[in-house]
Amino acid sequence: MKRYKTLIQFVFITFLMLVIIILSQRQQLNRPASHIEIRFDQKKEMLVDSDSVNKLLIQIVQQHSARLKDGIVLSKAENGIESMSGVRNAEVFSTISGVLVAEIQQKKVRAKVIGANPYYIDELGFILPISERYEPKVTMIRPIDTLEIDGSDVIRMLDGIESQEILNKDLQEIIQIGPRRFSLSFNSLPFEIILGETMNVEQKLTNLIAFLIKAEKEKSLGQYRIVNLSFNNQVVATKK
């Protein structure tokens, strides 16, 4: 009899613990957010309007205060944040203590196209509107107003130039000279460098460095007006 009594007590205690756990979980789910926290991957907002993010999360809290741990609600918040200019990715979650947290990955600016209608180009080659709160120090691209600039060309050029430390530190600007054709301007070089199309840009820049080394040894850098890299695997230099 005593054995049955012990078993009944054990079952009752186990059942009571399960009830407490379930009630606690329900309280967590129904607990409204007591605070909103916005975290940026680069420690501070640059391209993102944090006020707009905060307003969106406040709306989420007001409309879905009892379901802030619901995956659908959190996904809705994430989609809303990711639709904002300057946001690459967003993750929204609710902590046990009731804090609604938004972790935001911002887009990275690689270049700025100047002119009548300036804009940024991000790390994936997409257009990004100019931000009034942040002015990144990036490569300037001077366009032909009647022609579009393909973002993939820009990224290909910048990746190639950045792989050459000597050229990367000295780059002044990129100039569009035709459909998908560009020239490069460097601070320490007294001539225009015609890159042409951006295919095989790494090889073109390797050829340029070999030309510069040779011209420096011959002390002839000041004699040239144009250095053309657009021909197949060769450098064509035009003297003044």
C-alpha cells in the first residue's frame, strides 16, 4: 500500500511540474515587450533610419503584443525592416525578459556615382539612394549622363584595383567613357588610363603595373598622355 502511495505522489508531483512549466511558457508568450533594442552590425546606424525601425517595431508590439514569440509575427517584422533602404538583412526575436530585439546588417557602400542624380553602389552592385546621415569615403565614378552604369562592372573594377595595393591607395576616380567602358585616374600618374571593358580587369592591371615599373626605370612616365589597356593582353601608350 505504501508503495502505491509513493507512486501516486510521484505522478502527482510530475503532473504539477508539467502544469507549472506549461503555464510559465504561456505567460512568456503572452508577455508584452517591455523594451525595444536595435543592434547594428557596425555598432552604429549609417545608412539605416533607426527611428523608422523603432516605429515599425512599436507598431508590431501594439498590434501583436500577445504573440511576439510567434514566428509569423517576427518574420513580418523582419520583412518590414529589410524593405528599408540600407538594410541587407534583419533578424528579430523576443527575449525571455520581454525585450524585442532587432539585429540589423547594413548594406556596404562601394562607390558613389556623382552627377545630376548621384547615388551609391553597394557591395552587390545595386543602386542605393544617397543618405543624408552618412557620407562614406568611397571611390567616385563620373558617369556619362545619357548612359547607365552596370553595377557589376563597378564591383569587378573595384575588386581588381583593391587586389593591387599600389593602385588601390592611389585611385582618384573612375570615369565612364562609353557603354560599359571606363578609364581610371590616379593621383600620382600624369596620364589617363583607358581600361575599356571590365572583363579580364586583373590581367589588365597586372600589365599596367609592369608598364609602370618599366617606365619608372626609364624615367619616361612624364612623356605619356594616354595609356590604353583595352587591347588584348597589351599596353598601348600614346606620348604627348
